[in-house]
Amino acid sequence: MPTCAPLHPAVPGIADLFDDANGTISPLIYSDPALYELELERVFARSWLMVAHEGHLPEPGNFFVSYMAEDPVIVVRQKDGSVKVLLNQCRHRGMKLCRTDAGKAAGFICSYHGWAYDLAGKLINVPLQKRSFQALDKSQWNVRQARVEIYKGFIFATWNADARPIAEYLGDAAYYLDCLLERSPAGYEPLGGVYKWRIPCNWKFAAEQFASDMYHGIFSHSSPQMAMKMDGPMPNVAEFEGGQFRSANGHGTGFYLTDLQWPVRVGQSGEHVPGFDPAAPLARVTERLGSDRARMTAQHMTVFPTFSMLSTFDTFRVWHPRGPDEIEVWAFAMVDKAAGEAEREQARLSVLRTFAPSGTWEQDDGENWVEIQRVLRGSEARKTILNAQMGMGEAKDVNPNFPGAIWNPYAEESARGFYAHWQKLMLDDRPVTPLTSAEARHAD
Amino acid sequence: MQTRPPLELFHAARGLDRIVQQAIEQFLFYEAALLDAHSLHEWFALLADDIRYVMPIRTTRSVRDDAQQYSGPRDLAYFDESKDSIGLRIRRLYTGSAWSEEPRSRTRHFVSNIRIAPLEISGEYEATSAFLLYRNRAESQTDLFAGERIDTLRCIDSPAGFELVQRRVLIDQSTLLANNISFFF
């Protein structure tokens, strides 16, 4: 595998693919198959990947089938209430163990030869073992399992034995993630249903946009804003106050400060659910977080590499990579457990009508990324250096409520942080420390 | 997924007036033609004021859990629309900057396997049909969607003869094999 050396005599090495100081990107990072193979090892296998929310597995035996990059996994609630993440692969001939999306099980039986595993992935039965597998030590053939940590209900997993605990991995971005996840004293739960769809584009377009790109909202998403009917004058988003934050660990976020979260949700629903008071949720959050954090609007965020979210509509998603030029988006939505029926319905309608593959906002994102990816089939297009210089050199720590943030929502500060971290991981040629069988046993 | 046993539908269809059968089929074909011609204001006029237009998410479940394969009424869905929200979607498409449909997709709605049963409310019918929707856009993007639509139609005094009161779209995909849904089924 290439490291710092050029990928090909005619193309630059990884160190030249992104220039943090000058804010320039080589489009090869979005299109090169060799780089993608390296990403699976150096970016995805090293990182904590969000695989499910605890609300997807309410009871022991509940499972939710997910992915860690291209690797299929089963997220499963144990009898003691803990959660395991198992590689969805039988140890005999590698067959997919669980072939449904979700459900409840006592264990998993491979449909190929019938090897049976319990909920913890322990091999418990091998057909014809006495007759034909006499020397088999079943304890050596358990399903592989990833390391698991849960952060405020979100289940993260990694194959990296050296990965820092999730709180350290989130690091300076945890404060901003909490701005999204701590808005309700009751907490949040996922609405039923997960959207899954394919977009033929590189995963970094999607992940970077949610980390950093408030800018595209003005133009890409002008149509739902023009079509919306709102009480009072239409706000001018180009003049909104707000900030953007670049994490040292590749995460990124940005936000406006407005009182318009729920009026916009009502407007974007196309209807006001009877009995819902748009002022009520803001008052509740203000009491909890104070005015500045309660007013954070349309907070977009990516937890590196592929877990993204957007407040106001409370959509959460993972961009599972499927080769250099395709992603599978898995998106769901969260709702405040303290919300009454009317607020819950307004939340449900507003997110499904905006941030779904059929949504009035989401549709246009799919259009943009697909067209960029197509352009990158051209060899000249792949050599054309792209500009990511927006907001370079802006002062940080302007507003004490938002540590480390620059005071402009329209910048590419977080994008540069995202690519700088990507580059750092890609240049690190040390092998990822695999989880040992001892660690797997310890996890049992 | 069917709303009633096929045999019962078959008996209902045998008792159905052929003129009603033909009128409903022609309504469905007319409606499909309006969608393919992007005549969305005319299509909108065919919707009842109390329309509910729903397209649940579909998942892969074990046979035992078959009943759970569609998302429910309190869950997320591709569509869960009122007349007002469909109106918002159509207004968006006419802003000139709805990039997923600017330039427009080329679509063709194929509607077949139509089965009709009168409902208890006089003048209302349930029409179940299979659809195949072909979309081609930009240079070469091509998507194909198949599924079932379960419609409630109300006979009214209008040139089209009916209005659409309910539509439930059941798509035959769990992972949607397209970058978006920028059109109506």
C-alpha cells in the first residue's frame, strides 16, 4: 500500500492532497480507489463509528443490523442490558449470520451449515460436531466483536485496541455535541424508522458538508425557504449571527443563533399541528441551557468520520462508504421525550418532510454530490485544485459561551479541520492494533 | 401487502359496474399522465381537501415479523402528507431553484393490475394497483421503482369524476436504490 510516496508517478502523495495553510484540496481524495482502500484501514478501522442508538434496542435480545464502514455488524442488547457489536460473519465459511434488519432473537444461527451463536457471539452449537469436528475447541471460534462505548445513548464501536475512550475521542467537540443532545432534561429517543438510500458520491462530500457547510444552505436550499409560508417577515439567513467550530480531532460544527427553530419547523411542515405552541420548547430549553445555547439553530455537526446531525430538525445519520464513489445513507430522527403529542407530531412531520430522501431539503444535496462525483471521472477535473479558504484567519473565542469558535457561521474552518485530521490518519502508516481474543473474552 | 383477501376483492370486482371500473381506471391513467407531464397544479386539483398521502419505510424482517416490515403511523415515512404539505412541495418545485428537479426528471408512471372494491361510504372506492416508475435525469441517471398503491377515490361532480382521498404507496425496496425521491408516486 502506498504511504507518503506518490500513489502513481503522475499524481501527488497524501501529504500534497490537502494544504491546511492554503486551504486547497486535490479532488483525488474523492475519487481514487487506492486511497479508498487505505481509508478503510487508516481512517475507519481507527475511528469510533456510530452504529445505532440505544432506543433501537429497548429490550434484551433486540438486535439492529448495522455497518462499520463496509463491515456488516449486529448490534445486540444482552441479557444484562449491556450492548455488544458483533461482526456479522460466521466463523465457519464467512456467511452473513443475521439477514434481517432488526428484531428479537435468542441467538444467531447461520443459514449455511447451522453453526449457532448466543447473543454474546459465543459459538454454542456445531451440527455433526461429534461425528466430523471432533477436535474443535468451540471457545476459539466465537464471532468477532468490536469495542463498544455508549455516549448519551449513541452506540459507538471500533476495531482499534488503542482507540482512546469515546469522551476523549470527542474531546473539544463534546461540548458542542452536548449542545445538541442536552437540550431536554428528559433526553431524546429515536422515532421509529430508518431511511436507507444510496448516493453515488464519495463519503467525504457528505461528512464535510455536515461538519462545516452552512454556506450551501443559502443557495442549494433556497427553494424550500422560498416556498415556505411563515408568520411574520421572511428572515434573511445571510445576515444571521452564529459561529463555527473546528475540533482538533476532525469533528466540526456550526450554527446560527435565532429564536426561529420551531417557527421554521412549522413552516417547513407546511402545516401547524393543532395544539402545538412553538414558543414552549424554546422556553424549556432556555431554562435548561441558558439563552445563547438554547438559541442555537440549524446546528450542523459531523463526529469524525461519518456520524452527522442537524439540530432544529433533529436528523441524525451515518454515511456508510461503499467504494470511493458511493455511500449508503442511514438516517433517523430524534424526538424530545418530554414533548407532548402535538409537539411530537410537529417534530415528526417537519423532519420527514425535509430530511428524508424524499424531503424538500435532502433531495437537493443528493443532486449536488452526484454531479460532482461524475465530473471527477475526468482526468483534468481530478487535477484541478479546489478552494476551501472560506473564513481563514478569523478570530476565535469571540463569544465566551462558544469556546474555540470563530464568530461567523459561513466559513470552512471545520472543513479544513476535517481534512487535516483525515490527512493525519492517512499519513500514519503504523498498523492498527487489533483487538486480541483476550480483550474479546474480557468483553464477555 | 393486501388490504383484504384477494378472493373477496375478486367477488367485489365481479359485482362492480363496468362503467365505474372503466371510469376509475381512466382516472388513474389521467392522473399518471399529469404527473409525467409535470402538470402538478392540475394534479393537485385532483386531490381531496382531506387527502392523506403516505409512503412508509420498508424493512427486511423475518417471516415471523412480517407485520413489522412497514413503518407505522407514528414513525418516519418517505411521505406522510396533507393537502397543505403537498402544496408546499409543489410550490418548491416551481421556485426555479429546486435543483433535484431543475432540470426536470423524465418519468413514466406505469399503472396496472387495478382491482377495485366499493367502500361502505356511498361513492367511495378502494383502488389497488401495481406501479412501475421509470425515472431518467441529467445525462444518464436511471432509476426504477416498483410497488403497490392502495387508493381511496371519492366520486364527485367534476370533469375528472373522482378525487383522491387516500394513497398508500408500498415500495418494493428496503434500501432505496436512488439518490432521492423528487416526484410523486
